[in-house]
Amino acid sequence: MKSSTRINSPVELGQCLLKERKQLKLTQKEISEFADVGRKFIIELEKGKATAQLGKVFELLNSLGLELHLVKRGDS
């Protein structure tokens, strides 16, 4: 993944997380254990589920070595 990727939807977030997990050669089961979330959560998030629990999303981001940054439109 590029050092910075614009995410505009839950589907795009899921695709980025899936790509990063695969680059790290981790299974859904492995990353769910690292992030302390259920495998079902990983599956749904990677498919773009719009109602994912935000706290769990941050746990997964942390486990993948990713950070979330907010940038005001026009500042990027």
C-alpha cells in the first residue's frame, strides 16, 4: 500500500485492509487473534460492511501496523 491512501467508503477501507493483510501473509484467523476480534468481523470488514464497530477497526489497524489520519479537504 502507498504510504498514504485516500479512503472514501467502507468498501475501499475493506479492500485496503485485505491487501495489507495479504502483503503481511496473514490469514484472517491470524489477524483476528492479533487484533482480538472475531474472524467474522474481519470477513465483514474486508467486504466493506458499513456498520463495523469503530473500536474494533482501530484494533485491526493497529495489528496491521496502520494509522488513521484525518486531513481537511484541500490540504492534501
